[in-house]
Amino acid sequence: MTLTVLFCGDPLRPRLVDRHFAREAGAVRDHYGEIALIDHDALVRGDATAAVRAVPRDLGPAWYRGWMLTGDAYAALAEALRGRGTTLLTHPDDYRRAHELPGWHDTFAGITPASVWRPLSPGGDVGDLTDLVRPLRPGPAVVKDYVKSRKHEWEAACFVPEVKDAAALRAVVAEMVALQDEFLAGGVVVREFEEFDGAGESRVWWVDGEPVLVGPHPDSPGVEPEPDLMDVAPAVRALGCRFITTDLAQRRDGAWRVVEVGDGQVSDLPETVDPMDLYAHLPVPE
Ligand SMILES: Nc1ncnc2c1ncn2[C@@H]1O[C@H](COP(=O)(O)OP(=O)(O)O)[C@@H](O)[C@H]1O
Ligand SMILES: [Mg+2]
């Protein structure tokens, strides 16, 4: 069978691949793969049926490559595709487990900063976080939602100098929640801060438990660290998802730490990477 990938279409020119993914779609086509288009805007609107209208019927098993989707939106996409005879090769449960921190955190315990979390709806009241952060050691912390941080608003909405300072913690979390607004994913995460070397992260792409591409992180596309994957590989295999990424940073003491895990279908591929270095490793269904 051929490799089939569903890309997001361009919102203004719906018959074309979204410019952000055009290079990748070109690589799939160049190697005799098939592509089809998803209407991401329709999916976000909650209209999964409209989102898959351009997908040919009975296309068969396929990967998605596009913008991040909430766990619910991905499940709706999978359901709508099933109705047209297409199965997504990553199951919605696996998508959510890799995409949201509470899904992968415990599997990576010991190689990722210790974290606590609590569900919260967009615009919800943060409340008192004293009990929540009790398991964390005193000292600095990092705040995010289940998927994304406000790292560009580091002081106001991401970094907490002392996690046991209840008022300061609450202020930073409240600012993160306010800035995420309707896009707040899942709830609030608080993580112990660790001193990284500042050299830039490595994004490792895993397919069926194997590291198929060790590349730069999109925030530092020119940096090519060579992380030690000895402790990461067993955790990736234990998570049991077919296609994920791990972002790794080296701590000042030399240890390689998992900053975050992501679903490989929605992790950004830096422009400095040849897409074929990834797509050549995506399994084609039997
Ligand atoms: N526990 C931590 N200790 C130190 N720095 C962190 C920690 N968590 C995140 N960071 C820093 O903040 C950045 C953003 O955090 P990350 O979890 O990757 O969120 P995002 O999904 O927004 O990229 C990371 O790239 C890293 O530089
Ligand atoms: Mg990150």
C-alpha cells in the first residue's frame, strides 16, 4: 500500500495544502505517496463532517499532519473519517495520551521535571493551589496548560520564582489562564524548574518505539544536539503510541531531560530538516 497523509488545506485556497505544510506534502508526493486535505477551520468550528468533505472515499489507513487539534477535535476527525472509509493510524486515545501532559507524565517519571496538574475550563477560577503543589519541592517552577506554555510571557505567565509562595504562584497561573483564554487546553500544570544548559533542545521523532529522526527543535533550528536516548527509549515504548516526538534538553549536570512529549502528527518540523528524513520512516500499512 502507499503512504497516505492528510494535510491541512490552505484556508484561503482550499484546494491547496496549507503553505506551512507544502514542503512536507511535496515530499510525500515525490515518493509516490498520496495526500488529501482536511479543512482545519471547519474542525475547530466543530463541523467534522465538513472538515473531511475533500477526502476521497475509501482512501484507507492514513496519517494526519497538520495544526494541533484538541483531543476532542481529533476524535471527531477520526469518527468523520471512519464514515468515509479512512482510519487514522494513530488512535484518538493515543493522540490524547501523547498530546496532553497528564497522559504521558507518569510514564516519563524520573526523566522529566516532576509535575502536578488540575483540570480547569477556559476562563475558570484558578482557586487555591497550595494543596496541588504540595508534592513539588520548594523553589522555582514553570506553569503551562496540558499542552502549551506562555513561554514568550516568561515572567508574567510562565515562570514562578518560588512555588510555595501561594500568592505569586496564583498570579502567574491566573495570567497564563487569562492569556490562553478560550484556547486553554485541559487545565493547569505546575512543574519543578530545572537548570538547562541553554544550548537549545533536540526534537526526537519516534515511530513504533524507534528514534527515526534526531533533529533540532523549531525554536533553535540551527542547533543539532546529540542527546543520550538510553533512558528515553524505554519510556517511549511503554507509552505505546506509534508516532510521537520528545523534546530533550540537557541539564547543567549533564542529564538529558524530557521537556515535553508530543504527538508526531502535530509537532512542528523545523525548516532546516529535509522532510524526507521523516517521511521515509513513516510506516505504510500492509
Ligand atoms: N521544568 C522546566 N524547567 C526549566 N525550564 C523549563 C521547564 N519547563 C519548560 N521550560 C522551558 O520553557 C520552554 C517551554 O516549555 P514547554 O513545556 O516546552 O512548553 P511549550 O509547549 O509552550 O513549548 C521550554 O522549551 C524550556 O525552555
Ligand atoms: Mg516546547
